[in-house]
Amino acid sequence: MRILVTGATGYIGGRLVPGLLEAGHEVGVFVRDSDRLGSTIDRTRVRIVQADFLDESSFSAGDLQGYDAAYYLVHSMLGGGDFEERDKTAARNFATKANEAGIGHVIYLGGIQPEEEEGKQASPHLRSRAETGRVLSELLPDRVTEFRAGPIIGSGSASFEMVRYLTERLPVMLTPRWVKNTVQPVSVRDVLEYLEASLDVGPSGIVPIGADRLTFRELMQTYARVRGLTKRVILPTPFLAPRLAARWVGFVTPIPNRLAVPLIEGVVRPLTADTAKARDLFPEVKPLSTEVAVRRALQRTEKNMVETRWTGAMVAHDPLDLADEEGLFREVRRFTVDASQAEVYRAFASIGGEVGWLAFDWLWRIRGVLDSLIGGPGLRRGRRHPFDLDEGEALDFWRVEKVQPPESLRLRAEMRLPGRAWLQWETQPDKSDPNGKTLLTQTALFEPKGVPGFLYWYAMYPAHLFIFGAMVRAVGRRAERLRESDPLEATDGTERIAQSPGSEAPAR
């Protein structure tokens, strides 16, 4: 089938597109900014249209013609206030053009709605999700499938990260009374299976989906049990209003207030639904239990197999990004280098050993001595070859975890630490410059273990600002010197290594 996916830069869309391609479908994507398409989506295999559904003039019905079905995965919640009106406008503009284009099936992912109670309304976020579904169904009668899901449990999802951070960081919690409310989470794997299976079933109206029912407190206790943490003491109190609780979540977790507020407001009332219709229409989908979903999410996070994250809608383009997500501290630095990818790769692939660590090398040497004193490997292992690296080999007090010339290198720390750490470099052509410059991205990651891990990160943070900032610039300068002293026409980093003077390593 020919399938259109809107919101392909989002958490669900970024995972759905690869699955559709693998199933043999032809896929087109509508995005506001094509530069934000994640690495999970192969640009060579999709048709990309850049459009903003809030601006009706930015796309036409012709852009939507020829598709058998379309996924509508757009929302404006992270855009600040008045997101309800923006959601409605976007849905109306899309549905109007989809109707003109003759799309026969639109699949939309919304949210479970709380039971109606006199004098009480659903939260603005959930109300907007339902209103979006109503607009689509009104303008595309009998052509819409609206899945309604509860909190989505998966590596990188906002709901999972909120539960994760609260449970990890607070052994004792004073919480609002809503933690005793019942919710019906669903695994991100199941959401994707429902979305893909709906192509074969056809328009089905409103279809609630979810797995086992449990209270929000039981959800946090389930996470603690799977993670191997001591049982959390959770004390409900009537004094924490939803917005105050949301601001506390924004303080304790990396989730910003503009996302924490709608998430918290959404569980102030029980969120459960009858999923019998989903079982009848999609008997092949067997929803995972919450415990299994949590275990899968943790496993994928620990293995660095997180395809998309809730932060995908908040991509920053600054030279420095500091983030705290999925249980990892991230410090991401970018530097534009006047050299090819091959030269930049060679600059960071030759780091360590006799070359040293390029910036504040004396501090690295002191760190190596201290590590040796407490039983770590220190810097005495050096490196096997001046610039050639194999996965699994030692490099000072690091281990080469992934090497892919000339695009990337990832090292895993083996020094004594209260947690796990990685250092990673990636290269890509600088699209904004026609003269062959390279965008170098350097990422330091740290997964703290318990309170000592958090204390360690924050104690080292001021030093990291200087050390890692100087390091990415030093790598860039080294690459530019390599270009001046040893220019090569090779565009592939592995060819360059093979041709370098004195190299005995074969081309790989």
C-alpha cells in the first residue's frame, strides 16, 4: 500500500515509518522540518513533503493524492499555551485536504477519556485529543480509526520517563491523592502493532486500547520491582494540587513543566476503558503486561537501543545541549570543522595512548593515576595502534564499544565510577556549507548508580564544561591540521586509514 505518515519526527511516528517500510509499503512523510527526521528513517526510501498543517497554504490536496491510507500523529502540546485551538486548526486543515485527495482511511492515535462526571471535565490535553478525533471523523465520515491509549510505556516515552525518574530518585514520596487512581498503560510495541494492523482491518471508529489496570502508585512500585530497587514509600496527601504536583515533577525529572502539567492533569481522574472492541478487531495483538513492558523499556535503554524519545519534538540546534533523560545524563557538543569526514574521524580515532586526550591532558593523567590507586586500569593499557581501532579492544581506561569509519566512534569507560559512562563522536556533512565542511558531534553520557552516581556527576560537572568543550574544539583543530599536512582525495575514512603513511592496517 501507499501510506502517508504525518508527525514522522515524533515519538510514535519515528518508530512507525521503519516498520511500514519493512512490511513492504511505500511511505510518504509530512514534516514541518525535514532536517529533524531521525536516523531511524531512511530518507532514500520515503517521499518527504515539508508542510505545516497550521498554515493551509503550505500544502495542497495534490500532496496527499495517491495514498491508500494516512496516519495522523500531529499535536501541538509542546508548543505552549492555546494548544487546543492549534490542534483543532491543524486537524481541520489536514482533513479538508485529505477529503479532497480521496484518502480512504485515516488512522489517528488519541487518548483514553475519563468517565463523565457531573461538574468535571477531562484535562485540556485529553479534551484536545478527543476534539481532534471528532474533527477528523466529522470531515472524513466513516473513514477514520481513532485509537485511544492510556500512558504509553516504552523506552524514551514521556510517561515512562516520568515514572522512572520519580521512582529512581525518591525512595519516599509525598504524592497527590491521584496516585490511587486506576490507569491502563499500554506498551509502545502494542501501539505500533495496532497502528499497522489497522491498515488491513479498515476504518473502525473509536477503538480504546490498553493492557492491565493498576493504580499509578502500583505502576511506580512495578517499576521499582523490575529495576531491583527497594520498595518505595508512597504517601498520598490531599494538599498537592495537580499544577503544583506537575511543577514538582518538572523539578525532579527532565520533563519540562509544559509537558509535565498535561501529563499530571491527565491522571487526576481514573483512565480506563473497555478494550473488548480491540480484542475483537485485532485478535493477533496480545497486549504485554505492564511489568513486561517496563522490563523491555529498561532493557532497550540499557543497550542504547532507544529509537525515538519524547524529546524528538524539542530538538535543539545549539552548540551545547545538556539533557537528563532515560536515566542518562547527556552533554552534547557540536563543532563545525573545515575538513572532510575522513579527516575528522581520523582526528578522534587517534585519541589516547601517546597522543593523549588533546585537551587538559594533565587532568586525564591525574585521573588515570587515581583510577590505578583504587584498582582501576588507569592509562597504562594505552592503545594497540596509532589510529586503527577494533570493536572490543582497550584504549587507556576505555573500551571501544562501536566503531564505524568515518561516521562514528563510541567508547565505554572502564575506570572506577559510581555508574556507567560513554564518550562518543559522530560526523556528518555540514548541509549549510557547500565547501565540504563537517559537523562534529561529541556526546558524553553517564548513567548514575544510586545517590553516589548523582553526586559524582554534579561534582564533576563544572570540570566537564571546560574539559569536554575544549576537547571537541581540539579534535576539530587536529582534523584541520591533518587536512593541511596530509591532504587525501579519499572520501571514505577507512580508505584514508589504509593509505596513511606507515599504516600496516588493511582497508576494512
